[in-house]
Amino acid sequence: MSLDLSLYDKVLENRIRLQIMSILMANDSYDFNSLKELLEVTDGNLASNLKSLEKEEYINVTKSFVDRKPNTRYSKTEKGAKAFENHLAALENLIKQQYK
């Protein structure tokens, strides 16, 4: 039995990056502090994972000020959404193969 993992995305095998993309797939955008609180991760851990997604062009970063405080928001790109959907399809295929 041959397993097709061509849609599997190594970038999204990381739990935090997969969770970030899941949140962004369900929401138009999300800010840094809300992501940090929801995922219960440190600033550094979140920042490094967001940087990896940004490097792959899976997310857009928008910086602004809200009540004189810096606010960084993240949203998925079309490329990121497609990568996420492909990765989920690969995981579903893997599960289906295991339970045939």
C-alpha cells in the first residue's frame, strides 16, 4: 500500500503553526495578543512561528496603532489557505489509509 503525502506541508507539521492557520482560516484576522492568549504560548514562541508563516507567505502582517498602542494583526493569504487545505487533505488521506 503506497501512501501519497504530496500534499503534506512540512511548515504546518508544527502544532503552533497549524493552530495559527486554523484560527486564521476561521477568522478574517487576529491580533498578536489574542493569539498569544488563545494558544497559551510565550511571546517568543508565537513570534518565531508567525515569522515562519510570514516567510512562506502563508500570512499577511498589518501593523497599526490602537489607542496609541502598537497593534499587529495577522490574516491568511490565498497561498496559506491553499496550503492549509492541502495539508488537511493529506492528513485525512493518511487517516483513511490507516483504517482501510
